[in-house]
Amino acid sequence: MTGAAAAGRPRIVLGSSSRYRAALLRQAGIPFEAIAPDADESVDPSVPCAEAVMIVARRKLASVAARAPDAIVIASDQVLEHEGRAVGKPGSAERAVETLLALAGREHRLLTSLVVKAAGEGGAVHEHLDVHRVTLRPLGREEARRYVLADDPVDCAGSIRIEARGILLVEKIEGGDQTAIVGLPMIALAALLRRCGLEPLTLI
């Protein structure tokens, strides 16, 4: 991002260590730097998932904006909601298999929050919540195990990497922006960057 900043373009900071979110920004030609947030991601389980995912994104944004007050800061979080409860990242292959079997043949909601702060002290904060309804087809244990070995989705909400082989497990997806499924809703991001006074196409 140094060259872009030197050319008079605003500094853009992604408040995330996610390689998936970083890849989406690079694919869109948006120059940025990444700063990992230092934020508490725990939320009381009684809080509705749609509210919890926004709370965490706001915490991430505040953590990074405090270290980069001159930048446009982007933060996001993602929660898979099944039967009103959050389904987190499995963390292990065994738990990934069990999660897939619990979700197989059922519809769940993938909630992706996006928070963008305009550059400067007191910069305006803009928010967006993206909702996708995802139905996985029925799966047997052996098929779920083969998938987990192939895609290693232990760091993915719901144990499915839809941008890779996980798409083969999907029966139906309903939603407006599939980049949100990967981790960062790019259509909404472009709109929020414009609200911050930045036209993304000028960065290319």
C-alpha cells in the first residue's frame, strides 16, 4: 500500500488475518495492508447471531482503527447459524465431520458482517449484514470424512470451504453476493467505500 499512499491515495487497512478476505481484496485490485485485530470475539450465547456477528466486527474495527487512525479500516466477522444457534469453526478434522453430518440435508444461515470506518479521527462508520441461506445435501459419514481430508476446512465456519470442493456438498444457496460466503461481501464493501468518499475503481 506504500506506493498507493505516496500517490495520494488513501491508506486502506483490512482488520483481519484471514487469507480469504485478503485474497478477495487482491482479486478486486484494491491495494491494502492487513493488521490483525486484538479483539474479544466471545459473545454471550443468548445474543441473537445477527447481533453477535456485528458486535464482533465492531470490536475488530475499534482495535485496528486505534492503531491506524489515518486509514479507511475494514473489519468483518462471520457466523453460521443453525436452528438459532451459532456454529463455529471446528478446529479439528473430527469435529468438522460431526458438524457436516449435523448440517447435512438442512438449511442454515451464513451471516457475514461488514464494518467500514472512514479515514481520520471521528471518521463515520458504515455497517452491513449479509445473509445467505445455504442447504447442504444429505451426506454419509464416509463422504463427509473424505471431504474433510480433501479440503481441510477446520478454519471455516460450518466446516465447509465453499470456494473449493465444499461447493460439491451444496444443494442450494440463496443470497445476493457469493463473495460474502468466502468472508467479505465485496458488493457491499464497494458501496461502503463510496460512502467513505472513495471510488474503488480509481485504485486500479
